[in-house]
Amino acid sequence: MEIERKYLIKELPDLTKYRFVAIEQGYLNTKPVVRIRKKDNQYILTYKGSGLLAHEEIEAQLTADAYYHLLEKIDGHPITKKRYLIPLDPYTIELDVFEGHMDGLIMAEVEFPTIEEAEAFIPPEWFGEEVTGDRRYHNSEMIFGNPLK
Amino acid sequence: MEIERKYLIKELPDLTKYRFVAIEQGYLNTKPVVRIRKKDNQYILTYKGSGLLAHEEIEAQLTADAYYHLLEKIDGHPITKKRYLIPLDPYTIELDVFEGHMDGLIMAEVEFPTIEEAEAFIPPEWFGEEVTGDRRYHNSEMIFGNPLK
């Protein structure tokens, strides 16, 4: 179960001191989500049950061969992005800097242990508009083209 | 974790008193297994990690729409079979009567709680050759044609 809030970024902080992981992912199905993801040298199959703020999530390991086999079966475009992990005590911001056909989009996600904490969260100054629940900012929408253009 | 032994059936018992479920399934990937299955009116995504006698298995619900969307992406043929559940105290025999391109194959699987019980199992008289670990009898091999012909 994942409880998270999502924001667009208006002003990027200095990222040079943070490490990032290179992510490439694609969707075999979007409802429910059946996703493949390459994260540095890890290959992962993810299933996400329905629901917007809270949803069931299952992960399983793939081999590189399996990943590239399944990559040929994805719907629409793959999504590529650099993900930075930025501490914001006691949470961690996942900052996604998109590339490829979504180049220009920068989005932050924060995950919470409870719905109460999610509701009480005050975003830092450099966060922009909240887009939690806005389907246009779901990766599963972006695969069919850039929904922001 | 599943521990099971598999047998071919030489002599079919009277099945009229047992109920069956109609199963259709296909493989998006075979190593590791990423399988979709229609079981009566249930649609299930299954992941199976590697290993022959014992392997990790994860199941997740699909919608009918998701199932038919993913069915277009499977490798090779779908597999169709009728599955009978036959009690064999304290176990349950899963008897698969194959249809379609595997018509003629009848196979029984018995699942055990421990490897010790699996090793101590004495099959009933009507079971034929044991094929546990014989890759030709893996559904993931049958999708590319009938390996017994």
C-alpha cells in the first residue's frame, strides 16, 4: 500500500550533491498497472491495483532478457527519467526529471506511512502545483504521448 | 512457495462426480514466468520465480479487459484445459485434461506442504509416469507447439 502526494517543480534545487538512478519503464497494461522497469541494473515487474491516493503494489524480479522481451510488448512509448532521492526529514522526496518524449517535466513525489501524515504534509517552498490524483501526470497516461503539450 | 510432483495419467478415473474449472492461459514471458490465466470468471496475473520443485509464486487480479489486452501479447499459443480437483486424503489432485493444440494430454499434479512429504508420496494406481522436472510437460514449453508429437 502506497500513500503519496505529487507536485510539479517550479524551481529546481541544486542537484549536484545528490545521486540519481536512471529509470526506463513501460506498461504492458495500465488498468490495473502491469509495468516493467529498468532501474540502473535492476529489472522489475510491478503490478498496481486500482485506487489513486492508496493502492496495492507488488514487485517481482526480472532478468535483463525478460525485461527486453517484455519491452517489445509495451503499450505506447517507454518512459525514461532520472530519479533523485532528496531527504526531507522524516521523508524522502523522489524527484523525477523526465527525458525523451516527456523532456521538460519535473515532478516530485513524497510517500507517507499513513493517510493522516499525507494530509498534514506541508510542501517545501520550491514545490509547485500539487497534482496528486491528476491523471495527466500518471506515467500510465504519458505513454500515449505528452499530455502537457 | 509451491512444492509439487507431476504425473502422466494412463487410465482416467470416472470424472462425472467431480466439478471442473475451465482454464485458459498464456505466457508473456517464460523465464521467469509471467502468465495470464482465465479460470472460470476470474482473471489472474501470475509471476513464478525460477526453480523446478520449489519456486516463488505471486498472484494478482486482472480485469477481463486487462486479460484480453494482455492475451494479444502472449508468446506462442494459449493453453486451454479443464482442471478437476480430486481429493486424495490429505492432498488434492489437480487433474488437467488438455484441449486445443495439446488435446490428448492428461496430467496430474499434487502439491505438498513440505519437501519431506513430497518425497514420501506414493502415487495412486491410476497414475502413470512421473514427469516432475521434465520441461516438456511445463505449460511454458507447450505454448510453442505440442512437445509430445
